[in-house]
Amino acid sequence: MQVSSVQRGDGPIVLGQPHGGTYVPDEITARLNDNGRGLADTDWHINRLYKGILDDATVVRSHVHRYVIDANRDPFGASLYPGQNTTTLVPLTDFDGQQIWNDGQSPSEDEVEDRRRKYHAPYHAALLDELSRVRGRHGVAILFDCHSIRSLIPFLFEGELPVFNTGTNDGLTCDTAIEQAVHDVASKAEGFTSVLNGRFRGGWTTRHYGRPSEGIHAIQMEIAQRAYMDETPPWTWREDRAANLRPHLTNMLTRLNDLALSGALTRQGAQK
């Protein structure tokens, strides 16, 4: 099984997709309980949602499910949101706080390390290679980290999640112009709700790679799944909803692409 894949483009945008994969090795599936085998916390249809909306973008995908190892967590286990409910590098529960492993079958520390080497590290090696290549070509790279999640998860957040959740770790991971461009589109999208640096301020990927002074900018987009699919099994794609959502994502990415090519952003070797 291929751990990750790259669809290479010539433009300055890299789309990271760490949570769309559903591959779980058979020996790990056997240790998941019925709840875990449902894979409910997948970023369902995320590749389909973004497919073809920016022709020159590079796409880096993990095909491994987050229950095997979460490619958007610190590889050494540090919490992204201290004091708040969250899931770990290898989750022990789902997003609802319910167990996903059979009794006595949760992974040991040695196994977590083995999974980190097999599945987490290769995805990030591919992502770093593409960001470096793109920056070498354009002097700047923008990582747009693509995520989606169910709208109502009391274990993680109160109330209904806005459709567009833009995260830049309070402006630290990208040039201000990038943050403004994305949030401007999100906040003006008719019929959709949005927030900037709310519950989701950018995961480990965004925070790790977002180094504006070095010409690599990163921003996370967490989308409430009700905007393009059913949020209950079998997690059905809804074309009518997706057709309303995708133009706004196209607008965001087009504006970022134009910003990167304009020379207005912090570039490699420049000072912000």
C-alpha cells in the first residue's frame, strides 16, 4: 500500500491532505472495536472536494487513516491545544471521546514509534520535498492544509461549527495578506458561516511548516462537512452542496496563487 502520493503542479500552492485516507493494515483493523472500524473521523471526500479547482496546485495526500497514526499531530506527542479535549498521535478515542480499540489492544509506545517511522515520516518527507521544490521555483510556497470535520462534536467544541474555519495560529504561520485573502472570501460567502483562528487555529502541519521569514507560508482550512456531504454513515457526497461550496474554495486558492505570483509575499531570504 502506498503511504502517500503526490500530484505535482507548477504553481506556488501546495494542498496538504493528511486525513483523507482510509487505509488501515489488516493486523491493526483486527484490534479496532466496532466503533473504531467505522472510521468516523475521516476527512471524507476531501480530495474530491478540491480536485480540479486550481490546475497548477500540487497535492500531497496521506492514504493512511488517522487511527493508524495522525499525520497532523506532533510526531513526539505534544498537544496542539493544551487544556482542551483532543486526540493524540495514535488516537485512543474517537472525536466523541469513545474508545476505538478492543480491550487491551491499544498500541504500545514502541508500536507508536514504529508507525511514526512507517507512515507519519514518509508523508511529511513528501510534503517538505514539494514545499521546497515550489519555493525553489517561485521564491515562495503556500501550504493550504485541507481538512473537514462533522459540524457537531460536543467532546471537541460547543455548538455548531462554522462552515469555514481558517487557522493561522493567530497570524504566525503566514503573511497577513494570505490570512486576509482567505478570511475575506470565507466571511463574504453568502449562506456560509466562518471564523478566523477559532477552535481550529491550525494543526501541527500548519504550525511546523509555516515560516514566513523563510518564504514558506501555511494556512489551514477546516470545513464543516454539512457543507458538502451527509454527516452520518455512509457519509454520502452531496453534489448540490459541493457545487455551492467549491466556487468559494476556488476563489480562495486563486487569490492566494495571484498573491504568490505578484511578488507581494515574503520570499526566501527576505525579511518580513
